[in-house]
Amino acid sequence: MARRPITTLCPEGWYYVFVITFILGGAALRGMNLLVILGGALIGPLLFNWRLARLMLRRVRVERQLPARVFAGQTVTVSVVLHNDRSVLTSWAVMVEDRIRRVDTVRLADADAIRVMVPCTAPRQSRVWSYRALLSQRGGYRFGPLRVSSRFPLGLAKAQMKVNEADQLFLVRPRLGRTTRRWVQVTQQQQHVGSQRTSRQHGLLEGDYYGLREWRPGDSQRWIHWRTSAKLGELSVRQFEQQRNRDLTLILDLWQPAEPTDADRVVAETAISFLATAVGETCRRGGTLVTVGVAGETVEHWSGAASSVLAAEVWDYLAVVRAGQGEVIPEILDRVRHRAHPNSQTLVISTRSQAAVGEADMALAGRDLDRRKLTWIDCSKGEETEFFQLDYSGDAETVG
């Protein structure tokens, strides 16, 4: 809810008052009536600016429009809508000030201030202006409070007021990267389509070209390689590699020491981005069952068919997740083994080595997990680069 405007003198206004005071003081000392008249005439513009600046903010409403979600490293476009509810007076030169700060920032003075000038808004009309902000770190951000001000027309007096009391919370998801060919090899199964009897219920033309063989009853005519068939005098058909997704279990072991260094924080953010990218890539492909577990300060897990809804839930949680001391990794391993398919491929993205977890905890929590299908990726040693590369271009492909 908007408050009543507060009007103060601008620095230029104080200079103007000093000149008026100097003129009136000289008139009083010398007894010159013309200087008294000049000083009185100069007071008029100051009072006019004082009154008109307040009128510019009367019955003015301001709204902020934010996108649903963005990823770290992407530019946020924020729209500011100024509504002039008056019926006869145009709002001129209204300045809208917004502030952005992280949730863990306590002092409002630490927030970044953004100012947008709206030149004019006709009566009973609305104007939309926008600004762009680059949010380089994941987490929660607070926008606000909004303030509007005006120095119209002379810039001697400034009227300002706070528009809304409540701050608007905005989540920035982790930065996304790109998976490598090694990731595809681990998470997908390949088989040669066309090498045996084929089923017409599957996407037979999916995958990469593999080779040629003789035609067999039941083969699709679309497979026929006519040039080779003409040379050999008999029908030849193409063979393809069909990609079949594996059921996948992704676990994030977000461990940090009690007093983390900058390098520890970088490793943790890399692991979070790796999981966010892996979930996005898996859900974009679809056609598989995904189980995701996160062990940080707390434990959280998801399980279901790969979809944009599942990816969005994981991304929102990763936006605010915090690293822990590692006590909950046995708990998350124990939870996911009950939800994941027994034959699913399990990948643990960790900020430490598997030896640091302890064989006793691993044996207790993952006693039903097939160690041959478990891949431990230690981000502290750079092992994630074999599967994942961070993308700093800001145009990574997303789901939803």
C-alpha cells in the first residue's frame, strides 16, 4: 500500500534557497525594495515545484512483473508498470527505484538499487518500462521495496514515497552446463536396430546409421538403400543404432567441511550444477524412470517418470540447498534403494571421494545396491569434467 509522499529539497533546491536568502539579506541591509521584490519572485518557483512534485505522485500505482524462474548466469528482464489513476493530470518524470538483494543479506543498504525513469503517463493510462539484471549466483533474491519519486518540473524539490511494504521473493536456479558423450554412454543403452527381427511398435529409425544387410520379410521399405540394391541386384536395408534409456538414480552428496574455503564452495556449486544439468538432460529425453536424492543439510528425494514437472521441482530445491557435514549420506542411500528400480544405473555426484564416506556407512545404507552399477563421481578431483561441462553462454537448453 502506498504511503503519503514526503517532500524534501534537492541539493539544487538548497543552492536556490541560499541565493534567495542572500538576496533578501542584502535587501534588508541596504533597504532596497527591488531586491525584496526579486527575492519574493524567486520564492514562487520553489513553492510551485514543491506542490507540483507532490501532485505527480498522487493516485499513482506501481507494479513489478518478474519471470517465473531463471537460471544463474541468465539475464532477468523485470517489467515495471506505472498506473496513473488520475483523470485530469499527466504524471511527468516519475522515477521508480527498485532494489535487489540476496535472501541471506540482512541489511537493506547492501542491496543493489535500480532506477527506471518513466517520462510521462497520461491520465487513466499505464506505461510499462523494464530493466535487465544479471544474477550470477543461485539462491533466493528479494526484490523491493519499490519507491517512486518526482522532481518535476524544476528539480528543486523532490517528492518520494514507498509503494509496497512486502518484498517479492524470487528463486534463481543453479547454472546449467552440458553433458558429454561419456554421459550418454553411461546413461543410455545402444542396440543395433535391424540386425534381428524388428518390432514395428518402436521408433526404428531412431539412432545413428550403422551399416547394411540383406532385406528380410517384415523390414520397412523406408530402410531400403536403393543405390546399393541396384549395384548388388538384390534389396539391401540400412541398420541403425537405437538409443534406449536406462532407469537412472542420481544422488548428490553435498558435503562441506565445518569451515569451508573458497575452493570448497566452488566444488559444491559445481556439483549442484552437475546434478541440475543431469536432471534436465534426463527429463528432456524422457522415456525413463528417474530417482533423485540430495544429501545436504537435510535429505530430499524424488522419484517418477522423467518429465518437466520433476525437473522443475528438483531445480527449485537446488536453488536454495545448502551443503552439510555428510552425516545424511547413509540416509539418502537407504531411501533411494527402496524407490529405485533394482537394475537402474546409480550415479553419486559428490564433493568428496568414496573412501571418505566410509565403507561401513556405504555397506549399511547401500547393501541392496549393485556396486557394479554404482558410479561415484568426485567433483573435488575434477572427475565431473568427464561427464559434464559448465556452460557460461547463458543459453543452455532447459526443460519446461
